[in-house]
Amino acid sequence: MNSLSKHLFTVIISIVTVAGCIYAGNVEMNDDILSGMSFEKYQYIHDRIGDRATSSDVVKEYLRNRQFYDSIAY
């Protein structure tokens, strides 16, 4: 393996590692938010944004309108 290949391999591994860390952090943040959310609140948000909404979509909507969703009695 020549010097260019080694450097290229190092760059690719670094990019993959950083991308994995970012993805893992995002998943962990979503899990933390969802674990603190009641099922009724989750279901209400999910139903508002549509049947095909993912858990990530629910978290994004909740974070955009946190005051509103926290003020509703479920």
C-alpha cells in the first residue's frame, strides 16, 4: 500500500467514524426525548402529523412546538 492509499484510507475511516458518532448522538437524543414523553402525547403528535410519521418526525415536531404540546392535558 503506497502513501496515498494510506492517507485516503485514513480519511475515509475518519469520515465514517464521525458520521457514526453523529448518527448515534441523534438516536440517543431522540430516545431520551421519547422516553420522557407519555404515550398519549406521542400518539397525539403522531396523529397530527400523519400516519406515516416516524419517531424522528414526532421528536422534530415536538421540539418545534414544545410549549404547545407541554401545555395540553392528555
